[in-house]
Amino acid sequence: MTLKIDKQSSGDELVVRLIGNLGVEHLAEVTAEVRLEGRRVVIDVSEVTLISIEGIRLLNACEDDGIAVINASPYILEWLALERRVGPPRS
């Protein structure tokens, strides 16, 4: 899967735009980009075409940490909500 990460900075806000397919192999890179100290971070997923369950869980964790996720397609919004209701699998 291919993912492009585009960052745009405006003052003390950083918009991280994800473009393409967000799979498990991209989680570490996305996490590193959004966990910057001292800045408000927004994740724009308007151009995410395919996302894995791990990507959904990452976006929910980001929201839990106060990072806004914006411009999600209806299927991503529904999956985010479903995963919140169901929760991660238990070991």
C-alpha cells in the first residue's frame, strides 16, 4: 500500500494530510508525524482511499489524545464509531 504524508504548518498548528492507503506498515511513520510537542495537530483524511483496522484504531487513539481527525469519508466515520463501540479485541 502507498501512503503520502503532506504536512502544512500555520502558526502553532500542524495539518497532517494523509493521501492514499493507510495500512499497518504506515502506523509508526504517521504516529511520529502527529506526536509533535508544543503544536496543535490536525489529521486530514479527506484523501484516504483505503484504511486498515489498525489505521482506524490509530485515528481513534489520536482523537482520544486531543488530535482532531477531519474530513473523513462516511465509511471511515462509520468504522471509527463502530470500533469505539466494539473496542479492540481482547487477548
